[in-house]
Amino acid sequence: MDRFTKNRFFIVLIYTILLLFVVYFLLLLKPILLTIFSFLKAVLGPFIVAMIISYILNPVVTMLHERKVPRTIAVLLIYAVFCTIFTVLLVNVIPMFIDQMQELNKHLPELSMRAQSLVIDINNNSMLPESFREGVNKSLVLLERRISETLLTFVNNIGGMVNALFVAFVVPFLAFYILKDFEVFERAVIKYVPKSHRKNTIRLLKDVDTALGSYIRGQLLVCVIIGTFAYIGYLLVGMPYALLLASIVAITNVIPYIGPFIGAAPALLMASTISLKMMLLVVIVNTVCQILESNIISPQVVGRTLHLHPLLIIFAVLVGGQLAGVLGMILAVPIFASGKVIVQHMFAYYVRRKII
């Protein structure tokens, strides 16, 4: 029996079988788990968003507090600065958005006719394989159906819109109280940890903060920079609705590896209704932006703090997208990195206990 228990392959096989059993039972419980997940997402969602905002802003509040500014005043100062910047952006940027949306709405029939003409040209081109033409037609039909379903859901889901407005109203208040009492919460967490484990817990929290802090704050700055570069690039090549399309690039860039492709898709779709040359220029603009982001901007702003293999990051993004959509894709990497740090600490603790 000892020969089997000490065999590495046998141990891995047993753990694999146990993992498969766990996955099987989770699949059986999927309807119940989805109901629980939906409830928790609705209830805890505002708190999670507020905690993320608080985590991002806490270093600034702490810096002001170290300069003898009370935390409450520091938080109010940050809110005042944010409201001022937000108001300036609203006054200057929102009219541009509205103009571009109105222009898009006005030219939508023309763009639709151009797209239909492009599809007809593809279907009439005998040089293209039949399978390619069928694939294009099926993709367009599927895209049209998805857009119709999305618009119908958006129009019918008035309750969801009201709930989103309520969450947007509540989150700043939650973030204010979390930021104001951030140190109190930290001490409370440590207080309930047994004294024998406090030192390891503090080290764990510091390592998680090191892994995530610069990544989250830096990633937001990178998105703004990439969005600005995309906007300038679209203006230079004469792409219509440059601000609207560059904003999509900025928002989706927060999703590692997959985000740039998602962000470039609307611009490519729009360029396809103009000309093949415009499509090529859009590809060049997005390629240049991503080369700058991956080789210059991200290493300088974000750094290489997560130490995660690209395959693990893509896996985490796909799992997050499957569980919680776009929000899950955005939060997947930070959560996965935190889990990695926690597992490493648990493993190190177990090894130390075994040696002792």
C-alpha cells in the first residue's frame, strides 16, 4: 500500500478523479448555483464596484492623510477633483458624442446600403470559394439577429436600466464610507485573525497588494493612453465617428489579449462600408497602438507585476467571460492573480509545517 501512496502518478490520478467528481456534481447543481450567483451578483455588485474604486483611490487618500489631512476631508477633496474633471468632460466631450451619434443615425441607411453592396460584390465574385461566401452570409445573418435581440432586450429591460441608475447612484456613497474607514476595516480584519497567523496574513495581504495595485491603477491609465492614440490615429486616416470608435478601443483594452480585437471590430465593420483602403488603415492604426501598448506603455506604466503566463491569462479571461460576461473578463485577471498569491502562501505554509 505504501508503494501506491508514495507514487506520484497514483496521487495525481486520485486528485484528478476527485476533481472530475467535483465538476460533475457542480454541473448537476448548476441551476441552483446560477440562481445563487445571480442573487449575490445583484446584492454584492455595488459593494464590489465600490471596493474596487476605493482600492484604486486609497493610495491618494493615504498620501494626503500622511500630510495631516483628515481622511474624510481627503476623500471629499478627491471627490471634488473628480466631479470637476467629470463636469469638464461632460461639457466638452458629451456634445461631440451626441453629434457623432446623430450623424451616425442620419447616415445609417446609407451605410446599410454600402454594406449590402459589399455583400453582393462578395457573392458575385467567382474567385472566392463558395464556402467563404456562405460563411460571410451566415455571419452577417447571425450578427443582424444578435443586434436585433440586443436592442429588443435593451428596450424591454426598463427595470434593469432603473436598477443600473440606482447602482450608479449608490456606489459613490459606498466608496466614500469605505475610503473613509479603510484603515478601520484593515485593523478589523487583522483583529479576527489568530495571533499566531497574523504575521503571515499581513505578509499575504501585502503580496496581494503588490501584485494587484500597480496593475489595476496602471491598466486604467493605459486604457486612457491607448484610447487617445486610437482617436488621433482615426482622425489622421479620416475615419468617421473617431471619438465614438476610439472610446470602444479604450474601454475594451482593459481585457488582456482579447480586448484589442473586440475594440477594433466596430471600427473595422464601419470601415468595411467605406472602402478596402480604410479597412487597411484601421488595421494599421490598431496594430500600431497595440505595438506601442505591449512594448512601451504597459511595461512602463503597469510593469510585469503579475508574473502570469499568457496562456493562464487567456484561460482566466475566457472563464470570467463565461461566468459574468464583459465584467467577468475585466475582473478575471486580478482575481486569478490574487488566487495565485493565496495558493502560493498556503503551499509555502504547508511546506514549512511539514518541515517542522
